[in-house]
Amino acid sequence: MRTIINWNEGWSFVKGIAEFAVGVPENAENVNLPHTWNATDGQDGGNDYFRGACLYVKKLNKADLPENEDYYLEINGANSSADVYVNGKKLAHHDGGYSTWRVKLTEELQDENEVAIVVDNSPNDTVYPQAADFTFYGGLYRNVNLIAVPKTHFDLEYFGGKGLQITPIVEGKNANVEVQVYVTDMQEGDELVYTVYDHEEKELTQVRTTEKKANFTIENARLWNGRKDPYLYCCEVEIFRGGEAIDAVCSRFGCRFFEIDPERGFILNGEEYPLRGVSRHQDRLGVGNALLPKHHEEDIDLIMEVGATTIRLAHYQHDQYFYDLCDEKGLVIWAEIPYISKHMPSGRENTISQMKELVVQNYNHASIVVWGLSNEITISGSSPDLLENHKILNDLVHEMDKTRLTTIACVSPCNMDDPYVQIPDVVSYNHYFGWYGGETSMNGPWFDKFHAKHPNIPIGCSEYGCEALNWHTSNPIQGDYTEEYQAYYHEELIKQLFTRKYLWATHVWNMFDFGADARAEGGENGQNHKGLVTMDRQYKKDSFYAYKAWLSDEPFVHLCGKRYIDRVEDVTKVTVYSNQPEVELFVNGVSIGKKSSSEHFFYFDVRNEGETTIVAVAGDLKDEGKIRKVAEMNQDYVLKEKGAVLNWFDVDAPEGRFSINDKMSDIMSTFRGKLWFAKLALKLKKSLQGDTKKKKGEKAKVMGGFEIDEGMMQMMGGFTVLRLANLIGGMNVKFTKEELLKMNKQLNRIRKPKDKKK
């Protein structure tokens, strides 16, 4: 029988070695796996984390191995390319940092051996991802195992899978289960024994055959029914020779059926089952992506607490342990490959190999319902090669898996009629109206427009969100990075998205803050702070509870703004989230009234005098916080951008006059504002990336290849001039402090309309 030995302990590690012969370098450090060399520099900003080749070396005594005929090295994650050497001989190369792969060692093993793995996350133009808003942590960041098997064994080299593929098809009350196995060196007379067990490991049925495929019927099958009842069966297959089992594999599976309807959304086992949930990046503070089982368990517990029914596992294959947890908890999963942001004509083969590994390794997971082909890949526009790549992937997935659907995550400006949108079975869009331009109110109507235009294409929202750190204000505005604006944003998006039944799935971006070393915004560089929970998993932002109020059945009440104590106003707004029908607010022990809300958001006006204790009560539930009256705004609550050319509070903004702190849409509503923008646009047109020349009848493309159409102008209108200037700094347009102050002086000369709200 096979033996699997965890081989995580006692590796020697050396940074910056691409060429390897034999021997452990003198400057090696001892490390245990999982390990990444970017746990610190991949999260501290500057886009300067180490990307290169590093060496892992370990001794292997053959006498320490269990007696068997074949030996394999199993690597569950080496980002992003790796070479395996045994005794100085290169045995294998693998491209793709998020999947399992194995290397046969048998023929090279001597009594004493040296196993070396060179892992490389250097930039290149063939292995995805290369351009994306997250850190590409290098390292052997998942388990490494040794596997000992007989010559005849379930295939260990078939795209990193188990050698076992289970396809349950529900028909009426029964489930017909087809089991396909892949076996290496099966001999005449060998038998395969297929056994199906229920959730309590009770044997249900068994078949003995020489065939590598078997079919079962589970009568009155208990369905895997999402969070309501995530029931799992198990299938074990053994190879018997002469009455003795010589190898075995097993896998859990769930019996369920689903459809995605363009009007009714997601339907599980014949009943509408709204998919409302989150996206997840795997990394965390100080750990990077070198996670332990307890980290995965903590993540799944938090996602369960918020009440999510679905997770988009972005933007790559996640750890098998996490998929197992999703099966157990009943969460519906979108699984995808890291074909993201930048289409590389030389990367086609890598998209195909990563997709094959994703499907083969995860085929048996009941939780997975869609395979994601790509994310925001049209950010620089479509091309014939890009479209062909997607058609190949789409056909490949349908050939490999007849039971699931394909999807894509379109970048917001991607035209609704782009041929790219027509390729997969279902579509989702990443929209940030209300954060990256536009207004929060634009989100719902955009989806209504798509739905009316393409009534037969199921449409969802694959990303939406905004960033929040420990900044606070009583007057939140787009782009201020306050916890209060994030809470407001998600209140608005929840009301718009959750009430549109036709949306097949919605996924918040993101459940957790995550590493993005190129980011320099919000006052804490190196992270994307759109999470509902901080990167260390220690603080649930107020917006976390907004979702819990809508999605969770666990009774609770949450008083918002606990970190926002010092307030200058005489009367302050206090927000409470709860899934209970009524909330009462007590101020210094005195009730100021009860409120009910069908939207689960409760708002109170509270007099701000001295120090005040506030208690929110819903039935037997309570939550408490404090506020304190101060004369001036506490500067610890005010964002000061590190390295910013100019901060908003440095801008002169006279009463009744425009400034660079005003939104583009407000400025453009005046004649003089339009003239001012026309002059600015000339500079942008010359400097921004993209083709500014157009043929007759063709729209101009300026912003990264996207058309400057009405929709793009609406998005830009939601930005303040200062924020727009900062954001386009990444598109070859750099504004100096002097230039920004000059713009501000020009805008100060333009009066705001008298009826304009201040």
C-alpha cells in the first residue's frame, strides 16, 4: 500500500540561487515548510519585494523510506516556477505556482541523496500571473510530501490529481454515480474494488471489476444542499492483486444539481439559492501565503459568521484543505486560474496547463459550480489572440467537465457587447462605482441595463468594494479611506445588489485585506484594504456586520463607530446593524427611542456632550461604545498619505469656489469648468497610454485601451480632481505639487452654482 510522508521539516534555504549543482551552500539558513521569502517585503510597499530564484535543499536517506517500489516527491505549491534536482541531476520543471505536481524519484535514488528545489518568482512573459493587484509570494508555501507506492498504483502524474474522478448525476430521488480511475502499470488479473460510503462511513454499495470505470446508484440520495445540509459521501477504490489490496485512493463527493437562470439566479437542487458572498485571497499579515491549517480554519469560520453562501477563490487555485472545508460547510465556490490583467501571447500554454490542473485536482469537490477562465484580462482591450485563448479554454473545460459551467470576471469598462463577454456560460463584472469613480447609485442601474440588453446571459457582480483603514469622519466621502465611508458604500451596494434577484452571484472584494506591495494609498503601503476584516484577522470592520445583518441567521446587534470616539459636532449620527426587527438605543442609560428597519440598518441622532456611553439593544442582545465631545478634529483620525505629493487638507478651498477636492462631475456642470477640463484633457490625451488616433467612425481609446465613452466619463465624474490625478499617476502622467496647486488656483476662480449643495 502507499505511504505518504510529510517532508516539511529541516530544509536548508538560500536566497538568490538560480544555478545549482550539489552541496548545501555555507550561507544557508534552516527553514521549515510552508515557507515564503516574501512574508515581510511583499507587504510593506514600494513594489520592491524580492522576485528571483531561491534554493531549498534537503538530505534523503533511502533507508529511512518505507519499503516500496516507486517513490514520488509531491509539491503542493511552489510559486511560480520550479526545478527539481536529485543528486545534481535535474528531473523536472513546473510552471504555475498554485497547483500540486509530482516528480518520480525512483530511478535516481541512491543510499544517500540530496534533493534540491529551485523556486523562482522572477518576472517573465510565459507564466501567469505577471500583472495583478496582489503580491506574487515566492517559495515552497504549501506541504511537500514523499509518496511510496508499488509499481501498480493510481496515477500520480495525471495533472497532479488523485487518479480518481467521481461524477454524480441526480435523477429523481436517486443519484447515478460514475467513477473513473487512472492506474499506472495495471497487470492482468488485477481487480479494482469500488466502495461507496455514507457520511457516517457506513458501506452502501461495492463493485469488483477489472474495468477502470464503474457506475453506482445511490437510492434516495441525500443531497449536498449548500449551508442548509452539506451532506458528503465517500468513494474508495482499491487495487487488488492475489486477494490483497496493493494501493487505494478515496475522495468525498456530494450529490447535487444546479442551474443558473438569467432571471431567477442560482438554483440549487431545484430551489432558488441566492449566491451572496465574498472573494478570498489566501495570504495574511507576517505570514504571506505560507498558511497552516489553523489559518484556513479561521478564514472559513469568519466567512461562515458573516453569513456568506458563496466564495470566489481568487485569483488562483487555493489549498486543497480549503476546498475541503468549503465542501464541509456548504459554501458554493467559483474556482479560477490566474489568467489576469495582462494577456501574454506567449502564455497560452500556461493557461491551458493551469486550467487542466485546476479541473483535474478539484473535480470531486461538491462546492465548486463554476470554473473561472480569466479576470480583468481585457484591461488593455481585447485582441484576436486573447479571444482565441478564451475559446480554447472554454472548450477545454467543457470537454473535461460536463457538469459545471464557465465564467469570467470582466473589468468594469469592458463593453457589454465585446465578443469576450459572449464566450463563457455565465458572466460577472467587477464594478467599483462609488470608489474608483462614478457614484454608488450607478451600480444597480448598470446591471439593469446589461440584463435588458442581454436577457439570456446570466449576469453577476464578481467584485465590488472600497478601502477602509483606521480613519474616521462624520462626513464620509468617496476616496477618504474611512471606516465610515466603507460602511456607507456597502450599505448602498447591499440594497442595490441583494434586491436584484436576477444577479446569479455577488462577491464582495474582499473578505480580508491582502498584500499588494505595489500599493501606496490609504496611509499604509503594501496592502489592499478593501477587506471586511483586517489582514491579521484581528478586527472586523463595521461593514462586516452590515453583511452579517443581511445574510446571517445568528441573532446579533452591532454598534458602529467604536474606533471613532472623539467627535466635534453637537449632534452626531450613530448607526446600528442587526438582523433583529427592532433596535433601542440608550445614551448614558436613558433610552432615546426604538427603531425598526426592513433593511437591517438603524440610524439615530445622538447629542454629543462630554463623554457619552451608548448601548444598542435588540431583545436580549447588547453592544456598547463611547463617544466624546472635542473642540477640534482628532488628527489621529485623519488620513495623511505617505509620500503623497499633496494631501486633501493642504488644499485651499474658499467658500463657494471650486478646488481640486471637488468632484469632476460638479466642476463639469459649469461652463467655465468644462473649459478648464478641456485644457487638462489635452495634456492627458498626449500622455496617457493607448492609441489616441482613430480611424473614421472609431471611438478614441485613451485610458489603457478603453473607449472614452459616456460610461467612462460617468466613472471619472465621481473622482475629485486630486484623486483622479493620483490614480492616473500610474499611466505615465505625473503631477508635481506645484502643478496641482496651480490647478487648484485655477479652480478657485470658478464659482460654484448658487444652488449647489455645500
